[in-house]
Amino acid sequence: MMLPSVFLTPRGACPIIVATVLASLCLSVPAFAQVANAVVTGSVTDAQGGLLPGVTITVTNAESGVVRTIVTQTEGRYRLGGVPPGRYNLTAELPGFANVEVKDITLTIGLEYTKDITMGLQGVQESITVTGGSPVVETTRSEVAAVVTREQIETLPTGDRVALRLSLLLPGVAIDTTRAKRNAVNLGAGISTSSTTYLVDGLSNATAVSGEQRHDVPAAAIREFLVHTSQVPAQYGQRAGGVVSIATKSGTNKFHGETFDFYRNKALNTLDKFQEEEHSVKPDYSRHQFGFALGGPIVKNRLHYFGTFERTREHDFFTVSTGKPEFYKQFEGTFEGGSYTNISFIRGDYQVGGTQNLFYRYMNQHTNFFCSGCGVPGINSTFSNNDNLIPRDMHALGHTWVLSSRVLNEFYVMRGTASDRTYLSKDYAPFPTFIWGQSQCLPPCLAGAGTHTDFTEAQETLSITTGTHTYKFGGSIQIFPTHEWAAGNVFGTWTFGQDQYFNPADPNFSFASLKGATQFQASFPNLEREMRSHSYAAYVTDEWKPASNLTLNLGLRYDVQTGVWNEWRTQSEYPRPLPYVDFASRGDKNNVAPRLGLAWDVRNNGKSVVRLGYGLVYTNITNLIPRVEGSALKQNTINIANPSYPDPYQGRDPANFVSTAPPNITINGNNLVSAPVHTSSVGFSQGLTLDTAVHLDAIYQKATDIPTDVQVNTRNPVTLVRPLPGWGQIIQRQPIGVFTYKALLVRLEKRLSNRYQYQLAYTLAKQDSNAATPDTVGIGLGGSITDVYNPGWDIGPANNDRRHAVVLSGAAQLPADIVVGAIWNFRTTTPFSARAGVDLNGDGQSTGGGAGVGGNYPTDYVPGTTKNMGNRDSAAML
């Protein structure tokens, strides 16, 4: 039974202050990964400026002893790609000339490190040694991106040891379109849960249905990660927002290990302002997280290993407060939910001679949420959800091969599985019996529902350097099929338009005494369905340096996706032909996307850099889109407005009722496409000192043709007749969604030196869209049209429109190896809509659920209001 809401749920945000003192009780594990790589490049000249070909450049990892060599070309240039992040030494050698050694070069993920070398004659000097360091301003990067470093991961506090949350240190990053049970972020144009690309060692780490992060990589296994907020190079695609690329650790020539134990209780939790006004008591809470990491050599300088294990047990208590204890007292109180998670990670790296590297990595994760989603947003009862088991694993293999001084080949392959199953909560199971008119199964009335996806991916990249050009030719294949057990809601869900006494445990209570039923929804039978997703991509890029201080990044990418359009289905598999559906005509194969970027080192000194960029990205459709259409008419959906109570079928068998009632279906438009996203940016970076710089970027992104739910069989408001009278609700996903993102990003960073570091990030942003979603996350979808006869009501601020965000972070190392770290986070509130909660326009939709997936189809607005006026137009909400 869905009980009516009695107050609006707040969607604002309060300032959060996190500060902690960490005692460094364990050894660090310096290591590096071998896929999310860096580049070492430059030119070699003699003392008179003449170019020197044939110089042997040797790059040695100072931690593992792994060696890479290359020889300068005829024009004296060298470029060594595929170098894993880490600390390196570089040596230049040529007979007759003094050796030059560059020490302590710090390479971060995605960095292009430029080092021009001047060699003197032997005898004048035996050798020259200089310090390399790491540039605080990158002179060849045109995209908006930054690295969350190993020092930040190790010294800055998070409330749950999830390193990915440190993405929030950067401007343009938020969590407004993420879900509590998935550790994820949205970058730039964060339209939905599927807007961010998640990579681990260069390979996909996203779920196939919701598009969220699939595996939580343990903090102990992460060396660093790169965050592209906007303007991504051509090797990236498929998502509307940015990219999070994680580089994992591997072993070194020294045995290193660490153990950790993290405990947190309710003392660090806060109540929101509404809870404070109600004088609520903090619910009990505890989080215990512990584990270990170990790495070292098997064969020094050649073969290394690294592994970690982590377990988390969270005791989370939720409070149910209806505001109407006279009716629902038996459901109010504080109840236990929580979760446990086990994560294991192991990696091996092998140096095959001086030109080849091989790595293998395996991750396994099991998470179980107890009464997942219960109590949210403070009014859902304990019977409102199930236990949720999410097991997944992933194997990855990578090979890097330097074929010559000009040619590098990289090949990666991944195979993984992930499941997401729900079961009746062992502690808060619904009522087990059902007889029409006597008792009623309460939501969710299902068990064993869920999905299983197999993930297969392969990538190949060939890099060729010639003169001032570096070309990359690459491609990838992703096969992500999903099998789903779609349990029906056989007993149905009732919605009542008034508060009234409800207590099935009371012997004097009768279900028949309930009054004012406004809607009944049900679905049956249980069903298994398949979703297919095959993605193919090819790209070519050219990094061209027409001048020593000017870099042009040019690229072209082609994406095509099959299976997700349901083009492989036929009308013959349905009991009757689906209206408006032509499976054979579907698909989108013209997705050619240019990428253009410029980086100009204004004074040619590495301190002042101007960036310009434009890119077109075609987004992938997640497996969520073909999901419901596959079960149309196979799993009957019943939606009755103002039903007869307690028997909505009025004496008929449910199956017989369905055979005579107009069916409700959800279908996909034949013209759905991979939604294009146009991105442009202009930026400037200024180095202030050797370790301090300020970065400013202005971004504009516009996504169009986003799949949007439209109820195309809505009754005419005058005649009350549907366009197709033989059908009930027909929700069609049409490519009409538009989303715009404008932002100014400011970042002041001071890298770790002299025992301290800090960073200040500010975001000024505005996000608008032309579709509505309920006041929750729109999982993988652009939204819905609330009223098909008044679509203009849905134009306005997007649900995640948060105008201002300020994040200040810093850490300092005190005596006795004590590290003090703090993060201060302030974000202004998001807007909200005033929903009526009842069907005002006669389209048969009077709850936030319905035919749309995941309750995506919204209820009507309160008369006189439009989308997200709350916190944006306060006068209109009074």
C-alpha cells in the first residue's frame, strides 16, 4: 500500500565540514600501474643547438627498476609513450658526448612530460645531472582535466575511504545524479547516472543498465586517477559528461605492506534542518572498514605483484516519521538497514625485455544491502523495499609493445560479470497472504528480481610518431548483454487520497474499511527478458606541434551501437502488434564526431598556457532503454484510476480483466539515436611558483535528442477519448530531450612540497532541460513530459542545477609522521518542483511510478507552477 506523502522532501544541500587527524601507522606502498599511461617526449641538441639523432634515451622506474629505451629520430626528437605513472630517472647517452641524467621525474596519469636535453662533448664534462620534477602547468593538454594524486588520496579524509569521492575536490564535479548504493560522480553535463565514463587501467568500469560505476576500487589499490570534466580526446566517447580514469598500483622491488582499520559512528553525522526543527534524535550508525595490502618483487626489475583485501560492515539505522502518528504509529520508529562489502584485488606485472610490458588484474566484490532504500526520504516504511545482493568480478589483461623508436602498440582485454538481485528482507518481509477484500500485499510484493550482465571488451591502439606529428589509430569492441528476472507486482499497489488508520496487526482493523482509493497498479506474470548491447568504436588522433610552444590536438571518432534499439526483435513475438513500432527501421550509424583542441604556451616557458577546444560526443544507450519494451503485452501492466475497492477487478479474474481492458505499454521511438553532445571550452593556466598554479575554464555543453518519455495516448482534454481507444497508456521514448550546461571553473592548487599541500575549487554553473523527472535520480533517462498538452511546463532548471560550489582542501605532515587533512565543502541548493500527487489532467497518472521505468513518469504540477520553481522563483511558490 502506498501511503500519501504529508510533506515535501527537501532537496537542498547544507555546508559540510570534514576534518580529521590521521596517524600514519603503516608503510606506504609506492607502486605504479601500466595502462593509464604517460608520455615522455622532447628533443636532444648539442651545445651549439644542432639536433642529435641516435641518442639512446633510457627511462628507469625508480621504484620497480623497470627500464624503457628509445633512440632519437633523425630530427633529434624522441617520444616514449605507454609509460605508467610513477617516479622515474632519465638518461641520455651518445658516444663522444657526456651523459645527461634527469632524476626524480614524477609522471602522472595522462601527463605528457616534455624534457629538452642539451649534451656537451665528453672530456669537458663526464656527466650532467639535473632534477626533473613534475610540471604544475601542462603545456600540451587542451581538455579540461586534472589528476587526483596519490598524496591527496593518502592524506585527505573521506567519510568512507572511497577515493572516488575525492573527485569532488575539483570544480565541475558533483553527486546530484548519483544513488546512495553506488559510489559515483557526475562531471560537467551530469544528466543522469549514466553520464560519466568510468575506466580502470583504461578499461570500462560501468554497469550496463544504470551506467554507474561497477566496481569500487579499494583506496589502497589506487595510485591516482585522472578526471576529465569536459572536452575529452577522441579516444574517449559514449557518455554525455566527463571521464574518471583510475590507475591502479603494482608491486615494486621492495616488499611493502599496510594494514588499516577505519571506524566511524554517529558522532560525525548531522541532522538536516527539517530534522532539527522536529527535534529528531540522531539514529545510531557505525561503519567498520578494515583490510590489508601487500606488494613486492617475484623477480627484481622484471616481475612484481600487488594485492589488497577490504571488508566493510555498515550498521545504518533509518527513521520513519509520517507526521500522522494517529494513523500510522505502528510504522514509525527507528529500524536497522545497512550493508556489508568484501573487495579483493590482485595484480601482476611482467617486463618482457626492454620493449614489452604485460599485466594481469583481477577484482572481486560482493555487496549486500539490507532493506535497501527503506526509510528514504523518512516516510517509507520497513516493508517498502528488499535486501539487495550485488556480486561482481573482473579480469583484465594488457600488453604494451614498443615496436620501434616511432611506433607503440597497446592492447587490452577485459572480461567481467555483475549481478543485481533483490530478495524479501529477512527482517521486514511483507504480509504473506492475500485474499481479495481481506488482506493486501504491501510494496514491493516481489522477490528474486534482478539482472545479470556479462562484460567483454577489447581495445587496440597504434601510435606512430613522425616529425612534429604523433598519430594514434585505435578501436574498441564492447559486448554487454543483460539477462533480467523481472518479477511482477501480482498483488498490486493501492494509492489512497486521504490519511486514515492503517494497522494490519490490529485484530479490529479491516482492509475493507479503507476509503478513497485513487489508483491501483499491478503487473503479472513474472518474466525473464534479454537486453543486448554491442558497441564498436574507431578513432584517429593527431597531436601536431607546428611550433615549440603550440600543440594542436585533432581527432575523429566513429561510434556505432547495436542491439539496444531492439532492432533484432519482431512483431511476431508479441500477442498483438505494438502500435507505432517498426523494429526493422531502427538504429543509428552516422555518428562521426570531430574533436579539436589547442594548447598555446604563451611565453614558451611552461608557465602561461591558453586552451581552446571543441568536441562532439555521441552517447551510448544503456540497457535500460530496451528493457520495458521487450516485456510489452508479455507482462501485463494494470493502471486503474479511481478503482473499485477492495476489488479493483470487480469480481473478474485478473487475467480475464487484462484480456478485456485496454493494455498499458511502454515502447521506444523508431527514431531514437545516440544523443549528440556538443562541448566547447576555453581556459587559461598560470604557474605562480614551481608547485602552485591557478586554472580557469569556461565550458558550454549542449545535449540534444535525449530519450524522453511521452505519453502519446493521453485522453483528449475535451472529448476524453484516447487517440487509440483500444489501448490504455502508451508511453513512448522519443528523442526530444535537450540539456544545456554552462560553467565557469576556477582552481588554485599547491602541490605537495615542504610538507603541505592545498587546493581551492570554485564552480559557477547553470543547467537547464526541457523534460521533467520525479524528485529523485533519473536513472539512465533524460526524463519525462509531465503533460503532453502542455510540454512547456517542463522547461526550466534541471534537477541537478546547483549554481555555486566551493571546495577547500589541504593536508600537512607534522612531526612523528602525523598527517592532518581537512576538506570543507559548500554547495548551494538545487531546485524542486511542487507535485500535486494526484491526477489533474486525466492522463491516468496519479503517482510518481507507473509505466515509466523506475517510477520515472511524474505526477502533475501544482496548478500555477512549472518545473523546478522551488528555490529559483520563491514568490511563485508562496
